[in-house]
Amino acid sequence: MSLHQIDFNRLQVYEAGALLLTLLAYPDASDEMQGNIHLSLCTHALRVRSEIDPDWALLAQPIKPIYALRSQRECNRDLRTLERRMRDRMVAGRMGIAFLREALPGQVLELPAGVKRLSINQLAEFVLDTRFTDPENVETRIWRQSLPVIHLASATLVFLNLVEAEAGPIVLEALLINRKVIEVVVRTAEYHETLLAQSRHLRFDPERMIRIRLA
């Protein structure tokens, strides 16, 4: 079992957000690669925050010099697959939500339109898009790679859908620089984690899940 804590007394908000995104998008990466991705996400977060609030960028504040020293080239190298990986996680999140519904106490399972039974193959067909036209590719290249963070993926997708229904599209940078967003996603993921562990159809060892907790 992998357990990570987010302590806002020790981490800046963007460091916590970078940890969340690193684990969500790159759960299978080596420790070294995850470290580089985290550094680049922190640098990216500082740039995004500076563009949103130029006055904030002029304020004296604590910062680890390594973030300021990271080049754009290094960031581009580390994050070149971030958008694609996040799309994959949201696809997996759609599949995972079906297993969440199954585990909800007192609820009658309602399958998505066109899905005849609760199975990976049926759900893979349900989420087919222009990139993948073969359910087997969805299962091997998206679902299996997302399993350690399927609870994080479903929690992120639920949050994005709820916010977009109320306020329109939200950019994923909110996961980097907004403390409330980070807290909501982490708490929701913890709840999803408990539900998925109770699923009768999800053949997956819950101990393989990458867990994140708020300190």
C-alpha cells in the first residue's frame, strides 16, 4: 500500500496540488521521474498563478529556489504527456463510477445506456472515442494503467462535472493552485476508495491503490 499525506502546514498549496496531479497522471512512474514531474508542476503552478495575479508575483514570499531555476525546456520535457494521461484518467474515471454505483448502500444499480452488464469489456465499449476504437485497447492502455488511482480519477471527474454544471468548464490548473479544490478531491477520493473496495464486480486488490490523505 502506498500512502501519501498532504499537510498544508508543511506544503505550499501548489506543492500539494503538484503531488496530487503527479500521482494521478503518473502512478506507474519511477520515484525519480515522479520527482521531476513534481518539480515541473510546481514551476508551472507558479507561472500560472503569476499570470492570474501579477501582483502576487511581486510579493516577497518563501519559495524553494529549485522551482525558479527549472527551465521551460525541462518542464516541457517532464509534462509532455500530462494532458493525454489526464484524458485517460477521466475515461477510466467514467468506467470506475459504474463500480461506485454498484457499491452504494441501498441503491439499485443503474448501468449507463447501452451497457448490458457490469464488466470491464462492456464499460470499455461505452467509453470508446476517436483515439481508441477497440475495447481491448481501452482496457490495456487506459483502465489497467489507471487502476492504482481509479478512486482519484473518479473523484476528479465527479468534481469537474459538478463544477462545470454550475459554473462552466474548469481548467485542471485549479487542481494545482486552489486549496479547496484539492481538499474536495482528496476527501472524495478517500470515500470512493472505501466504496470500490466493496465492489463485487471489480477484480482488483484494494491494497494496490495509491492513497492520499489530508493531514
